[in-house]
Amino acid sequence: MNPWHRLCALSALLVLTGCSGAQSALDPAGPQAGRILELFSSYFWICFGVYVLVLIFMLLGASRSGALQKESPRQLSAQDRQSPINRTLAKFVGAFVFITVVILFYLIVADFGTRRAILSLAAAPSTNSPTIQLVGRQWWWEVQYHSGASSNQVTTANEMHLPIGIPVKIEMLSRDVIHSFWAPNLHGKKDLFPDHPTALWIQADRPGTFYAQCAEFCGLQHAKMRMVITAEAPAAFHRWLDAQRQPSKEPETDLQKIGQKIFLSSTCIMCHSIQGTHARATLGPDLTHLASRPMIAAGSRNNVRGHLAGWILDPQHIKPGAHMPQHNFNPEDLRALLAYLESLK
Ligand code: CUA
């Protein structure tokens, strides 16, 4: 295989590996994304067919123009225009114009049909459908679950859990600029505006971990505004929700107790809240169950000790422009603080 062929094969492989997985519109995990994929497939194959036809006629034309150039140029006479071959050509062009109009009309109808189908999926929510309030911020997601009394409210950040087989309503709002929620395995994009609520119904039909991404340029860290979505059986979902509803765990070890004191006496409480303590600020993510989250910094890093320490000491290194400032904890204080934060399951 020559180097050029190898490069082509490698590129094709890279493109194909990007077509499935936890963040792909070509691997739908719910009915809404399934309908969108059907629409995409009809657009793709029709456009592919038209592209191949255009290429064939272009090559035919190129090969014939070479032959025509050898003949001496002459004016078309009235007799030429009336010749059977030109009449056939006129019919041919007419037929293709007609086919083009039919294709465009079909694509418009398919587009409207998909929209109607997606809206009808939202029309029959079950009584146990949870409602999620999603708030976009520079550059993270606040996720709240509402069900009945306000004491039942759950607030988390950069993660969403969905019960499979149940449609879930997501009400959206932004606190600053326009963001856009996009979980390609589950639905198309939906913008979040300041002072203008929008909503979306999604449903996951199989368990799995998926990723959502902000899809509207919203500033310096737009690319690091991700979210982990866990789709699980309804029983597991309710177990998770019940655990999230609990106030934070009381520190058990001496180190954790020192860590809590450091947290509650430092500037951390100017932005964060931990339910069950006097930390009640809402500028930054709620940390009540921080240790139960798979990732930190809106999907930028795995939630492990090294990354958490790096994030606390120098968040600007991980996400330049993030609203979290740098902190100068001495090593002992940092160790205690990490022990406390890691106990917040
Ligand atoms: Cu938020 Cu891009």
C-alpha cells in the first residue's frame, strides 16, 4: 500500500470511529434522536445520489467536450435546434427539473413530519415523569429536579440522570449569555436564553452513559461546557434521586472535620452551597454530593483527587477565564479539604 492509500484508509477509519459512541447523533438512544437520524439518513442518501449523478454527467461532459473541440466551430442552425437529439435533450432536462422539484418537496414534507413526530412524543407524558430545570451558566450546567414539594428539590451540576423508557421534560434558562443544550444520542439542539424559558422532551430507551455539549459559542470556555448523562432503570434512577435529596454527609474522621471547618471559613462559601451546612451561595455549583459525580469542571476532568486538587489550587490553568479564582491553601489544609470534599458522596 503506498503512503497516499494508507493516509486515505487511516482518515476513513478515523471518520468511521467518530460515528458511534457516547456522543453521536448516529447512535440514537431514544425515540427523538431516532426520528432525527431517519431524517438525516434520507437527506444523506438523496444528496449522495444527486452528487454521484452530477459527477457522472460532469465526467461525461468533459470527455465529450474534448471530442467536440476537434470539430470546427459553427453556428447552430434552426434545423439543428429542431433535430431529434436536441428535442430529446430538452425532455431530459425537463424531466430532471421535475425530479429536483419532487425531491425538494419530499425533503420539506419529511422535515415537517419529523418535527410533528417529535412534538407528539411529548404529548403523552406519564404521571411519574420528572421535570428537570436546566440552567446554563458560563461555563457549567445547573441541573434541578422538581417533584412536588420544594423540599424534594434536588440540585446538582454538570450531570443528569434519566429513567429509561420515561419521557422527561427539561425546562431551560440561561443566567448570562445564550447557550445550547445538545445531547446528540437523545435529541437535537435547544438554545437556552436569558429571561426567555424554552423546553425540550427527551427520552432514553436504553441504559448507558452519554454526553451533552454546549452547542452555541458562549465565550472562552464554550468547548469545556459538557455534561454527563446517565440513563438507567427507573428503580436505580429513584435510588439516585433519593440519595441526592439527602443533606450532605457529616464528616466522620478528624481530617474530614478539619476540612469542613476550612471550607466553611474560607471564600468557598461565597459561591458554593453544601446542604446541611451554612454554605448557601448559588453562584457556583452545589457541592452537596460532589463526590458522587463522575467529572468536575463541567466534564473537563475526571473526579479524582489529583484533578480536584489542581482545580481548587489553579482552576485558571484548566479553564482559563472560569469564574472560580485561584486558592492558596497550604498542603495540610488542602489535604483536609480534599478529604472532606471526597466524603460528600
Ligand atoms: Cu455555553 Cu457554549
